[in-house]
Amino acid sequence: MPSTDIDFFRLDTLLSDEEKLIRQSVRTFVDERVNPIIIECFEEGRFPFELVPEMAKLGFFGATLPEKYGCAGASGVAYGLIAQELEMGDSGMRSFVSVQSSLCMYPIFQFGSEDQRQKWLPQMAAGNKIGCFGLTEANAGSNPSGMKTRARRVKDGWLLNGSKAWITNGTIADLAVVWAKDDQDVIRGFIVEKGTPGFKAPEVKHKLSLRASVTSELVFEDCLLPEENILPTSGGLKSPLMCLTQARYGIAWGAVGAAISCYQAAVEYAKQRVQFDRPIAGFQLTQKKLVEMLTEISKAQLISLRLGRMKDAGELEPVHVSMAKMNNVAMALECARTSRSILGANGITGDYPIMRHMCNLESVYTYEGTHEVHTLAIGKHITGLDAFV
């Protein structure tokens, strides 16, 4: 009997029992708790904040960080599977977990003091504190070294001035990990707590993509931070880029989930939709589309799994993540467009997940490093020549 099974190369045999159990727990959560409400959230432009306690209980936040901080201590592959399954529901769900885990908990763990780790990580793992990551600025996107936000040392700590743009979770966050240039033009990381005088985070409205996600601006006007709020071992552009590598890793997996969701919807629809007295799945051009989608998804799955094993072995380099993010997101976007063509007019309705995924993926294609910038990063690796300058 024909199947919509997407494990064409039997990659399940390469997963541990724990990894498969984690994947199944996320899949169940998405099927039972996310899918029934996500189109309403998308249409209303709201993130389903009521699901945060459940995600925390399932160990989604900071999944790969040590158990001593209340985290799951899971493998990199397990975290990738979490991202994949969440994005099968919606990119906004994966984005929330990605920001909380890779862009907020990771820098506190990697660059923070032990006091900072003990203060923040257990609360963030439990979902009691929500974080955001402030690097991008209105005029410093692909070139983060061009940031204008400054942190000036003063008698009582650091005085922060500037703004950040397109910040996921910003308005609902309890803390922001913010990157700014110090008096010596060195990029440093700071923890800015909600309610700090001079700090505000207005939400961006009227989005047509990632609508089930909170996107904000961060504004700092003579925002005074105590000395203990600096991430002590952060220094230079490498520090925030290390965080972005962690997040891009999850995106590479997540995009596969979005592609799978679109592909499965297209297969089921094609087998049921009858034209010219037969299901359209029986026509050559439709089968060609399905075959090409399955092939590209399978290739992306192989890339993601290999990426995860390299991560767990400590062999991963940023350029590997660049290729996976670049390839997998472009693949997912093309799958969404192809799937929409199979569904015809029905493909644009909220009765199916395809148009929602397509809109979301347009943002994913650009954020955490644009497709073009990742291409040039790989080009530099191949040639030794930097095309950015």
C-alpha cells in the first residue's frame, strides 16, 4: 500500500531509543496541543503562551544543557528532532524554543558567571522566565559588527543606549541578552531585565509572516545596568556568532519539519482529489512533484542527522551549519510552493498548513543569516577569499 512515510532511508535505525522517545513526545504535543489552535493563533497574530508550561515540563528549553541547571542534558540530535517536530506545527513554536534555548540560555551558560547560571537557567528551563536575544539592528542585519548600540562604563555599572530590531519574544521576555560595543569598541553581552528604567520593548504589528510569534523592537535610553549583568567572558563578534550557530543548527532541522508537513498534506490531498475521473495522484506531473519533494526532504534529513552527530562529537564548524541552514530552508520553501500547486485554490486556505508554512518560511529564509550570506560563508571556505569586503 502506498505510504506518506517520510523516512525513506530508514534513518530511524540510526536514532537511539531516547532520541525516538523524545521525538514522539514532541510529535504528540504538536498533534494534540498545537495543531488544533495554531491557525487561530496565526490569524489572530498571537503566540500560544498558554503552552509554555507544557513545553517546559517536556524539557524543550535548553534541552542540551546540563541537568544541574534543570535542563534535560539531551543530545544535539535530540534537540534537532525537537526543532523538527515543533516546526511541523509552526515556525513560531520552533522559534520560541530556539530563542529561549540557543540564543538566551546558551550565552548565559557559555559566557555567564556561575551566579548568573544559577539565577537564570533553572527558571528559564522551567518556563518561569522568558528570554530574548538582541543583536540585529535596523541598520545592522547581515553586518552585525556595524551595530550602533553602546554600553559605556559608569560609576554604578554600564549605561546602555541604542535599539535592536526584529527581536523574537522581545515584548513578552523577562530578560534580554543584548549585545553592545563597550568603550573600546569590543562587543560584549549584557543581561537586561524587564522593568529596568530606560528599557522598553514595543511589539511589531501587521506582520504577514510568523504571525504566531511575538516580534519586537528593543529600545535602550540611558539604561543603567549593574556590573553583575555583564556576561563576563563574552568579547568580540565571535561571542554572539557562537549563539547564532546554535540557533541555526535548530533551524536546519526545523525547516525539514515544515517541509514534511507540506509534503504529507500534498500526498493525502492528491490521493483524494479526483479530476478527469481519477485521483490527481495518478497523473505523471503530480507524481513528479511528489517524488522531487520526497527526494529533497530525504537529502535534508541526511544532512541534518550528520550535522547532529558531528555536533555531539564536537566536530561541528559554523560553515557546516551554514550549508544545512541554507539548503534546508530553501528546500522547505520550495516544497511549500510545490505543495500549494498540488492543492490548487485549497492550498491558500487555513484548512491546510501549506500557505502558513510558506509565509513563515519566507522569514526563516532571511533570519539567522540570509540565504545569500550563508552562501558567501561557504564560498569563503571553498576559496579562502572573503566576498564580504
